[in-house]
Amino acid sequence: MKLQKVKAEHNLDCVSLYKNKSITELKSIQPKWAYGVNADKLLDYIQHPKNKEYTIFLVDPTELIENADLLELNTTKLFTGDSNNDYRIARIFYRWENGYFVDPPCVGISSPIAKELTFSDGRHRTKLCYF
């Protein structure tokens, strides 16, 4: 298999597609999470329940956002003008709209003393759920 670099135009097209949709159109895209009966669709197979490495909890995204360190992630706007943020958000919409499943975010506790929630993966997925 030959690897090819994705052209920047492809990323911009994907972002434009979703930035130009109305909020009603965006809300009509049904999320598809890879957990429960769909756990076999996980891309990060280590999260699969049979490995007993992770536990999946259904949580309110607002509470998660309020109690976790999202680093530089802007939670006031869905599309911020930052190419990395905007492409990640658009890519999640694209996957859901085209019937692909998305792994749940990975959240942990930073230390037994600090007890702060930190993300090892999935900050943009969480932000999208928040909106």
C-alpha cells in the first residue's frame, strides 16, 4: 500500500461542506458511537470491552466540559477558524453522515490527589456533543 499526503484542498472542502450547513442540518446528522452492540466498530481496539482496559460511561457533555481540562480547545464556537479544530469537527460530521462509527473519547483522572479529568483522546468529539 502506498501512502499519499492528503491535499489541503480536500480538508478545506470537507470543512466548507459542514460550515455552510444550517444548525438544523447539522443537528439532523445522527451520531454513531462505537460502543455497546457496536463495540466491534471501534478503531482503537484496546477500548473494546473484552480487553477490560476501559469502562464506558454515558455522561452529560456539559458536565464533562465543565470538569475537564480541554487545553486550548475553544468551546464557545463549533467552527473557530482554526484549521485543526475545524477539520476535526467536519471529519466527525462526515463520518457520522456517511454511516461510520466514531470511538468514544478517552478520559481519565490525572492523579489520585488532583482528581482532574484529562483527555487522552477525543476532545473534539466531546466538544461536538456539547454543541
